[in-house]
Amino acid sequence: MYYLTAKIAAKFAVMRSERERGATAVEYGLMVALIAAVIVTVVALLGTTITAKFQTVLDAISK
């Protein structure tokens, strides 16, 4: 009887571990998506600023 109980407990432990691993993968996926969104936003905002600065330098050189 103890063997059967231990085997069932071990099976539940493995199932729980697999569920937690899946949840962790989802959490990491959400973090990566959030970081990617922040990077895209920063590059979009800084891209126009940097372009304007380069244009100012080019205008000063061409005068």
C-alpha cells in the first residue's frame, strides 16, 4: 500500500513540476514580449531625434 501511495505522490509531483515549468515559460515569454515592445518604442522615438540631429549637421556642412 505504501508503494502505491508513494508512486501516486511521485506522479503528482512530476505533473506539478511540468505545470510550473509551463507557467515559467509563459512568464518568460511575456517578459521578452514586453522588452521587445519597449525596445521598438525607444528606437522609434530616438530614431526621429537622431535623424533630425544628422540633418542639422548635414545642413551646417553644406552651407
